[in-house]
Amino acid sequence: MCGIIGYVGERKCINILLDGLKALEYRGYDSSGIAYNENNEIKIIKSTGKVQELENKIDKNLPSYIGIGHTRWATHGIPNEINAHPHHQGKTTLVHNGIIENYVELKKELSSYYNFKSETDTEVAAALIDYLAKNNSKLEALKKAMTKIIGSYALAIIFDDEPETIYAIRKDSPMIIAQKNNDSFVASDIAAILKYTNEYYILNEGEIAKLTKEKLTIFNNNLQEITKDLKIYQGNINDIMKNGFDHFMLKEIYDETSVYQNIINTYFPNYDIKELINNFPNLSKYEKIKIIGCGSAYHAGMVAKSTLEDFANIETTVEMASEYRYKKIFPNSKELVILISQSGETADTLEALRIAKKNNIDTLAIVNVNSSSIARESDMVIYCLAGCEIAVATTKAYLAQVLILSLITLTISYNKKIITNEEANKYLFNIKNLISDTKKILDNKEEYQKLASKIYKNNCMFFIGREIDYAICMEASLKMKEISYIHSEAYPAGELKHGTISLIEENTPVIGIITQEEIAQKTISNLKETKARGSKIIIITTQNIYDKYLNDHFYEEIIIIKDINILLQSLVTVTPLQLLSYYVAKLRGEDIDKPRNLAKSVTVE
Ligand code: G6P
């Protein structure tokens, strides 16, 4: 989604702003712009398309030492230069992430004082702040603006009559601030400034940040100066570099083994269940679990539903955050709500968390980004430790979510005495093998390239499976459609014949996922039903199932993965499917890391 970078300091700012915007490109955007102070005059340059197009319009050596920049993911108004940020009204120039919900009313109130050129809600915020700053100090004006604006916002603001200062405020959209060696920064995430510093502060709701070359000051809601805890980003610059890979997505798939290793090192370095129990919250008292997330995080929950129910004997439901927030809630002190989010900032998931808390339901967040809003506001948190993920399509962070959920399942099962100490330790030790099994998959990329070459020209495909395999299909299908733009659907294998099978034509790829022996033959029968209608069948299955049930070669291609165990099988099944989507998208020549219309972190409803 939109990204913000602001800089004031001793260095020329244009390159710093452009670097920051490029580092934010991964969030998804369709236009960009910067505002900078040149000889005490605020100038604005904008462009549609890539940041490179903005860069082509600017002299990078301009003598400007303060500026704000933005990548816009269109919400109100089409992606054109007029709607691109920064927006300027009166003496106020600003960039904005989020959505101002009452902008129509505010626009009406302000329309006798200002002409509005764009269709955006942001331009209204600029006018509002400008109007309030006419008769108030800048701090007072921002404080008043925060009481008037309804919705979500992270704003970085420069005033014509204070052109050496950047102000920042936020609500429900993240913002960090930093200062190092006479360089002050404001940004929507750490990636934008990591080249210069890994030390930052989190700006909270209701606070105002004031950045000058020498000083970073933060004020609370009463406009008193406050001090904050310094945060240190634990990852490193390699997280935001491609390291020789063609795309971040591929690099991040290859990172998966080190993510598993990080999880082992942090939570159970000696493969001892007691260590894991000490490092994870105790969830024994809960009789029900509800998992909430969006996109791939929701799919991770769908995988975990099967394992939590089958392996830990705990009733589990899974909800999309955007649905949960408008449903009737039945508060239950024996229920735990688990929120899953890579970014920890997804607006719907954050709101679902707040609703659960308002209903006195205990909450546990499984989050990748440290100190993100969801991590901070949940009662308990477990970090995924996947490192910074840049590609819009999540890969390593999704698998980290699934692994953390499997570990939760293991701890519940152990605490309920469903499994013994010895059995639990064996499961943990198997995660070591998961690393070598995943490495083998990654070493075999030619297999997925070959497979991709057989299906990349199709414009429609299906992924079918049952139970946990269906949950894997959902993620595999999302990955395929989001980066390759092939229309792809995940279907429970047994349900296909109730309507959807009418879409199967000669050569339609149907990818069957079969990893559970008990129901393998059922899915095989459903695949054969599609074969009878001309489909091109590809199967992903385990060695054991292959040996027992798949010797009649009715399929076009087969990928055989290792049998592991119910807790880890999905992890080793998903990596090949991620590689398959990647190579299909690559053959189709798509912009893999930044698929059209998508955003990495969806901070609007
Ligand atoms: C976006 C991303 C998806 C992601 C979803 C949830 O739609 O493109 O890859 O799964 O948001 O994001 P979260 O950060 O909450 O996991």
C-alpha cells in the first residue's frame, strides 16, 4: 500500500527520498511524488507509474535538504498525477497513508476557503490542517486536526512558513521516526531508512513528531514533550537486497530454510519440548480457538484448523478478518482468538483484534514485523522470525506462520497429555529434517521450471484437495493467480462436481494435492472425474501415497514429496507450489514482486 519517507538533515535530500521510495516499492503503488524545499520554496514533482519515472524528472543534486516523498496506491481517485501525493493547500504540503472517512463532510465545510483539484481524501486533510494553522500554532493545529479527522492516517507535513521542519501524526496506519548524526527521518516502515539507520522510534496515535536537522521532538496529546523507547531493527540490509536472485520472491523462497533455523534457534535450540513450552504462552485453559487473518494469513489458519483439531483435539474456527469485524460476537472466556498477520498492520485484522478485546476475549498475535500495531495491542504475541519480506506475494512469512501454528498445536497436545515428552521431542527434531527436505526441493528447481512450461499458457486452472490439502490448495491457487494473472481456483475435491466441473475443458490444468493417506483415494477419484472431461492433471503427493495408489499414470505430471508428519507435511508441500507459481509468472513475463493492483500491507479497510 502507500509508502511515506521524509528527510531533513545535512545531506541533499532528493537521493535519500528516491532511495526510500524505491525501498517502499514492494508495498504496492501506482504513482509517486516528492515535495522538497529549494531556497525556502516548497516544490512538488509527481509521476504515475514507477519511481524510476519520477526519478527521470528530477535533478538529484538539487540543493535541497528537506523533503517528503510518497508512493500512492489509489483508493480515492484514479492513479494520475493530480491525485498523486504530495498535496498542497494554502501553506500546507503533505503526504498521506490511509483513508479519511469523513472527507466528504470536511470538503463541504472547507470548500468556501479552498479549491480542490484532486479526487482524493488527502487534499482535504491538507486544507483542514492549513485552515487550522491560520489561527493556531502548528502543534495546536495538528492536535485539532486529529480530533476532526475520522479514519486512518499517517501524515508527513511541511509548512511553507516553517520550511525546515517536518511534522508527523498518525492513527491506525504505522509511522516510525528516527534520528542519527544530524539526519532525521520519518517513514511508514523501516525498509525506507534502513540504508541510514536501524534505530527508530514508533510514533503512537495522538502523538505529534517534529523533525528538524538537529532535533527530533515528540509531543503527547497535551503537547508536552515526551521520551520514547528506542527500537532496533533486528534484521539486516540483506533482507532488503535481492542478493543475486532475479526477484525478491525467489530469494524469499530460498530464505525458507534459514527461517526454520531461526525459529528452532529462538524457541527450542535443543529440540526439547520443555524449552518450547517456556518460550510460548500457555494456552491450556482454552477450549476453543478462533483464528483470524486475511489473504495468506487466513490460509495459514485454515491449515492449522485441521492440525489443531486432529492433533490437539481443540475445536477451531477460522474467519477472514474483514468478515469477523461485522459478525455477531459470542464472548466466551474459554475461547482464544489468534490473529495472524505478516505485517502486523492489516487494517481488518487490527480491527478484528480490537473487537475481540472489547468483548473480553483473550488474544494471541502471530506476527512477523516486530512492534507492529497488532503485536503491541494483543494480549500475547509470538513472532514468526521470517525477516523482512519484500515481495508482495508472501512465501517465507506464510510458511513461518504455518510452522508457528504447528508448534502451538504441539504444545497444546503435549499439555493435554495427548503426546508424551518423547514423542513431542521427536516432532521437534523432525523440523531439522524439514530444513534438509526443503533444501532438496530448492536444489531441484528445474523440475518446477519444466512443470511451469507445461501450464503457463493456460488462462484458467484449478487446485483441488480435501481437508488440509484443500487448505494448501487455497494458498497455492492464490499464489498462482496473484503473480501470474491466470484465473485460478481452489476447490475442495469432492465439491467440484456440484457446478464448477462445468468449467473443465480440454487441457484445463487441474492440480491435485494429496498428502493424507486416509482420503487419498477420494481425491484420486475426483481427479479422474476431471480427466474424463479433458483436464491436464498434475499431482503433488507423498512417496507413500504414490507407491500405494498412483501407479496407473493417469496424470500428466507428478511431484513426489517426502512423507513427514501431519504437523509439518503442509510446509514441505507448499514450497514446490510457490516455485511453480514463480516460474509460471516468470514465463509469462509478469512483474513478479509487484503484481498489479496489489499491496503488501493493506492498511485500509
Ligand atoms: C495482502 C498481501 C497478502 C497478505 C495479506 C495479509 O493482501 O498481498 O500477501 O497475505 O495482505 O497481510 P498480513 O500482513 O496481515 O499478513
